[in-house]
Amino acid sequence: MDENLIKVLNSHLQGVIMGENEMIKLKEKVKDYRLKVLIDNTLLTIEEHKKVILNEIEELNGKAVKEEGIFGKLVEIFNSIKEMAIDNDKQILEKAIKGTEMGFKAILDLLIKESNFHEHLEKSLIKISDMYSGHIKEMQEYLITIN
């Protein structure tokens, strides 16, 4: 069992969980049907992202975290305060784009920093980053159309 790799994966998983929680909060505020669909699609990718990391931790005989951790909780509280001012779909969409970009960048950072992943995990993470990229593009295109 590679303790260091499990620690890195759990840290990454905490970020994924935090991102998922934030995206769910944003979805609860959405009025526009198309935006709900875009956020739902992103949530499906986040779920796949979580599953890939959880499976890898299991394969390494490690124990996966179940929540975002203390730092993540503090960030969530801070974001909740900031999100009180968000009151329209355009602002929600902008926040969703930013959050999805963070997930995309987190995967790239993980792949750059950790070179000892097996090929299957690397391919899965690249596939998920491509999915995030697609969601970002769709959301950006939709952002142009909303007022």
C-alpha cells in the first residue's frame, strides 16, 4: 500500500467533494431549465470523477475520505457567504463555470505532480478532464446567450 499516494488521492477527493457540494448549492438557486441541465451534466461528471478516485484508493487498499475536510468546510462557509449575493442565473452560471474550471485544473495538476499513476487511472482522469472541458465550453456558449 502506497500511503503517500493514498494521501494525495484523498486530498484530491476532498476537493472533488467540495466542488460537488458547491455545484449542488448552485443548482438549488437556478431558475432556467437549460442551466439546470448544464449543471446536472457537470454533476454527473463530478460523480464519475469521485468514482474513479474512490476505486483507485480501494485498489491501493486505502481508506477514502467521506467529506471535504476542515479546510474544505471553511471554504464552503466562506463561499456560502459570498453566494448570498448571487441572485440571478447569469451569476450562477459564471460561478458554475469557475467551479468546473477548478475541477479541470485540479486533474491536470494531479497528473503533472504525480507520475506514478498506472495507465488506466491516467486515461480515466484525462477522459474526465475532457468531459469538464466540454462542460466549460457549453456553459460559456450559453453564458453568451443569457442576460
